[in-house]
Amino acid sequence: MAKLATLDHVRVALLGDTHGYVDLRVAAEVSRCDVAVHAGDVGGAAALEALAPRLGVTIAVRGNNDEPAVWPDSERAQLASLERVATLALPGGHLVVLHGDQHTPASRRHQLLRREFPAARAIVYGHSHRLACDCDTLPWVLNPGAAGRVRTYGGPSCLILSAADRGWRVEVRRFELSRNRTRRSGP
């Protein structure tokens, strides 16, 4: 892996809560970024394999649903390799990645995360499936929402972080819910 902090500029796709499926539009966004960061509840190796960032670097953390009972037996080694917290050195600062389920109550989650990781430039978490960009105070607290099909609250989403020594910027990518959903027939 290239030393990302030494690059002039890095585009990082932030996603989470795929639960085994990555929306194709989110995967397309990831392919236009240098690095992919997954904030947990991956749901299986196929979700990580669907991510193809330009530098081939994907960082993923373990969510509360990333347990042996959920992942296929053949993928247990990959599951065991997922850390609970990851830190990524980027131009202009550090990005901390975790799932966020341990930081409760939810109403105080951002405050608790900032207190635990004060040296970070930004903290990315998942778990709630709710898109959030809290960039008024450092460190930023970011939740990319759900990038799959489960509880997307308005459609699958991800965030694009542009990191450079001169500053960071976050862009929201939210996609419409698919109209091709299977409908139940009958009353």
C-alpha cells in the first residue's frame, strides 16, 4: 500500500452497512476513488470484493453484525482479520474508522466519538444506517449511511472524502431507491 499521507491528494470512498450487498451505483463511485473505507456490517467477503478503488486499497472494520453466524464458514479467516477500529493516515490528518455500536446513547454518539478520538481529523462510523456529516467541529464525525439494500432511509448512499494537506472536503452521494423492487402480490 502506498503511503497515502505522502500523496498530494487522496479521494476516499466512505461506506458502511452493506450487509452483504453493495449497491452498484455506490460501487461505481468507489471505482472513481483511490481508497475505499467500510465502516462495518460488511456481511460477507462479496461486499468487499465488489469494491475496486483505483489504488486497490480497501480498509474495513467489523460491525456488530459481522459475526461467525452471519458469514459463510469459508470466509471466517477474512472476518477474523477485520479490526474493530482502524486509523488511516491521509494528507492533512488521520481518519478513524469504527462501526459505532459501542458508543451509546445514539443521541450523544458524536460527542462520545470526539472525546475518544480527539487527535483525528475525521471519524467515520456506521451502525445507524443514517447519513450524517457533522463538520462544524473538529474532528468531523461522518456516517455514510447504508450502501446496500437494508434500511437505507431514502436510498443507498456513500460519502467521498477529498483529503489534501491544504484541507479536506466531503461530498454526499445518495441514490434513489430502486423502482425494480419485487412487490408482494395479494391483499
